[in-house]
Amino acid sequence: MSADGTGDVRAAGRPLTIAVASGKGGTGKTTVSTNLAETAAVSGMRVQLLDTDVEEPNCHIFVSPRVESRRAVTTQVPAVDDATCIGCGACAEICQYSAIAMAGSLPIIFPDLCHSCTGCALVCPTGAITLRDREIGMLKRGRGGAAGFAFTEGSLNVGESVSSPVIHAVKAERGEAELKLIDAPPGTACPVVEATEGADYIILVTEPTPFGLNDLELAVEMVRKLGIPFGVVINRADVGNAGVRDFCGREGIRVLTEINDDRRVAEAYSRGELAVDAVPEFRLRYEALFAEVLDAAGAGGAPGAAGAEAAGGTAGRATHGSRGSDTL
């Protein structure tokens, strides 16, 4: 297998999986995801766009999917049979998320806190605990964009606090895609790890501002911990300062492209239109970005390559360091 694992992806006949993430919200992550999906589909690839930002999914605004199916996403939570419960407290003791508490000899269940580990049912000495399904979200499947690529969206029910099961359900959807594009949640917490884990390549979208740099540094630490090759897209590159470019240069991080601010794109965004459809030169820009991503995904640096090898890279277009060392 190649250093980044992608060399064998196509040979094995499985889709190339690219996740689009960001250290913070509002950097243009969904804009990049949706425009790349349309660009790849127009090029002739079989594409599946997966919206795993389940707390606030918004890819549908831009790809206008024709929904073909819906299904509920459920998790298993404990239910206690009072007739056989002896009040030993073993279930509450094993629960690491405080989803079970003892009120005297009576176990109280807090379904919202349950992570469905099933440990409580396993340790119950009398079999008083059984597991029941509880709906926490919804999964929608269909086809979107002018090119009609496959589209899957997950949405977490209002009031739910655990999003990972819905993200897992979105990623588990099967299809005949050659390319899977994952629009990940923003940030660096557990939902992002769940969304990006197992990807062949990660695109980190950022902006050249102090906040953008701070959150990019956190995102880079996360991705290096996961050991997945990655590159950076600098959005609104003509505003802010050079901090992001300098950081990428020092760290040997490949800058896939820089996208300048453009009022026409903002106007298209406000109408729910893709930049590649509304602004002709942006289709060319995303075609170039797509080619750059495919090249990077097929020739990403090996772990630890971010050091001396990348020293010759210039700020704004470093050539190695897609993985780096485990420093998180």
C-alpha cells in the first residue's frame, strides 16, 4: 500500500473518500464540499455527497436534492423491569455517562445521556434490563445538483445531545460511487472525528484571520492524530493577513488553492446557487482544485514527512507534510 493508502483504493474497487472539514464554522466548508461534488460529477465520476453536519445540515440548500427515501436513525437505551430488579446498583456503577442513577434501590434512566454501550444490560445479575430503540434523528437519500449525484443527509432531532450515531448512519450508506465527499461538522470535537475517521484524504478549509489560524492549528493537530493525509484551502484569501500562509509554510502543509472573495459568489450563495453554476470562471477554479485534490490524495506525504523534506516549500504552497507526526 502507498504511504497515504490511496494507491490501493482504486485498485481495490472501493470509492475514494474525501472529507471536507474546518476548525471553525463559517469558513466556506460547505461551499467547497458542494461545488466539488458538482464539479466531480460533471467530470463523469460517480459521486456521493454525504452531509454529516447533522446538527445543522445545509448542503441541501445548494444542491436541491430530490429526496427518494427517508428513515429514522435509532439508538438503543435501557428499560428496567421493576419486577425483577433487585436494586443492586451495578447498572449505575458501570455507566460512564451518568445515564443511570440510583434513587434508593430504584434505577432512574436518563435516555438523553445514554451512549448505547449496553454495559448496563450485560452486568445486570437478574436480566432486569432490556434494550429498546429510541429515535434520535433522520436520514434522507436522493440525488442532487445539476449533475444528479447521489446525496445523503443526516439530521439530529432537536434536543438530542449525542450526534455520532447519526453521523455513523450517514457514512454507512452504501452506493455505487467512485468518490465519496463528506461534508464534516465544524470544529475538532467528537462529531468531527466520527465524520472524518476512515477518510483517504481531508481538506481543511480556513480563512486568513487570527481566528482562522487558531482553529486551523487545532484542526491540523486533530488530523495528524488521526494519521490521515490532508491539505488546506484558504477561502477569502485576499482579506486578513499572511498568518495562515506562514503557518502552512513552516509546517510543510500543502495549500491546495486560494479562493479570493467575490461578490458574485456571495450573491449566488444567498440565492442557494452553486458558485460553479453562477460564475463561469469559478467552474474552472473548482476543476483545478478537484485535479489538485486527486493529485494530493494519490501522492500525500508519509507520516513524519512534514519536517526537513518540506523546508524548501514556499509559504502558500508547501509541497509535503500532509500527515506529520502524532503531536496531539
